[in-house]
Amino acid sequence: MRLSDIMSAMQLGSYAEVALVLFMAAFAAIGVNLLLRRNAAAWERARHLPLEPELAPTPASPHPDTATLAGRR
């Protein structure tokens, strides 16, 4: 028995179909979640985050581990 006979008997095409159905279900769930009005307050708050200076991230000092790695070069 050859390897091609074994692989063709496994019917691997069904795995691709199952993966496609799972991906489409996840995509639809995310799309429905985005379009629901119950999340409108959270989306409105997130929409203004880049414009509010008090919520903007401040530049941080480099991480101690990266500073020691840079000194070793």
C-alpha cells in the first residue's frame, strides 16, 4: 500500500470544510457583536480615546531587561 492510497482514503477535504464553517461562524458572531446597539456606549467611548489628552498614554522609560540587553551588544 502506497502513501498516496492512505492519504486519499483519509478524506482530508472534510477538515477544510469544517474549518471554513467554524471561521464563518466566528466571523458572523463578531460582526453581529459589532452591529448590536447594546455596545454603543463602549464604542462611543472608544471612538474618543485618541482625542482625549488625559487618557493618552505617556512615553515610558525603556524596560529594564531591554536596557541590559542593549548594553551587552
